[in-house]
Amino acid sequence: MIQIEGFVTGIAQENCYLIHNEQNLLIVDPGSEGDRLVQEIKRIGKTPRAILLTHTHYDHIGAVEQLRNKYGVPVYVSPLEQKWLGDPILNLSGLGRHDNMPDLIVQPAEYEFEMKEYTIGGMTFEVIPTPGHSIGSVSFLFDDFVVVGDALFKGSIGRSDLYTGDMQQLLYSIKNYLFTLPRELPAYPGHGDATTIGHEVDTNPFFN
């Protein structure tokens, strides 16, 4: 039985997810507050096996180095955003409007996603391309839920006005890769509350 727990982190109120089975744990988008995430991982009591990134904007990667170093686990990222990890302009931490935060430089990810099925720590998921918010944005499809990053939100969609963002591409991604999933499937976004695929198909104002 795979369980998912969400934790709101940082000034951008980003959702980090800890996904775990009987023994092992996957960390998705550790955006900030590494010390707190360490405590939550300790509470859950499972062994971290990997850090998975839906994309590499600063609010999704701020605690990557702390957790990677503490647990000795590899990081997985889209090859299209590998270089963003170490570039504060590309990961947006170095933009002028973020003068209140340090430039974020994360070491390269150990693995670059292929759009295929992975099994890590006994947990199987498929990596689905969902670009539009950023060029390398991906979603993670498990049997009982999907983690959608900043592609789809409850009642909304991700921004498309940032570097490599593309509104038409985003709408295409959601319609063709997410809205084709089972209606009852829970969807866990990078910000805000969880939803279901069917709820968004029926009510999301960008599609209705």
C-alpha cells in the first residue's frame, strides 16, 4: 500500500510530497524547510530512496541539497531542466524580484528522466511529460494518484508567462496527458489543495 503525504513549504506555499510504502520513501519537490521535512521523514519512519522533481523552479528545489546530503539519495529531473538546477536565473531564484532570497545553486541531478515507468524502493510510477509551465515539467502517475507539479491546480492551471512557458502547450499537456486518466484519480498539485481528474474535467474554468 502506497501512501502520500503533503507538506506546504516556504514563502511560495509549495507542496512537497512524501510517498511511502512499508519500507521506503520517495521525496517529491522538496521546496524549502529541509529541517522540517527531515522531522516528518523521521516520524514516518521509512527509508528515503530518491528525490523526484516535477520541475526546477526555486520553490520546488530549495531543500534538495540538504536532503540529498543527509540521506545519500539520488535526484531525478527532466533532462530539459538539468542545467536549471545550478543556474539561479533559470531556476528563478536569481531574478531581481527575489532579492530577499539567496541565489539557489543545486548540484546536477544523478539521473535524467525518460518518459517511462520506474520502480524505486518497490514503488512503481510512470513519468508523463506535462510541459507548458516550464519546458521540462513532468507528472508522476502512480496506481492510485498522480502528482502533477505546477501543470494543473484545483480550479486553475500553472503560469505560462515564465521562461519556456507556453499556454497552448500547457493546455495540450493537461488535455492529452492528464484528462485522459481515470476520472476518480486524485491529483496532487504543486500548490493548493488536491483534486480529482474528473472534478477538473467538469469544472476547471480553463476547459469549461
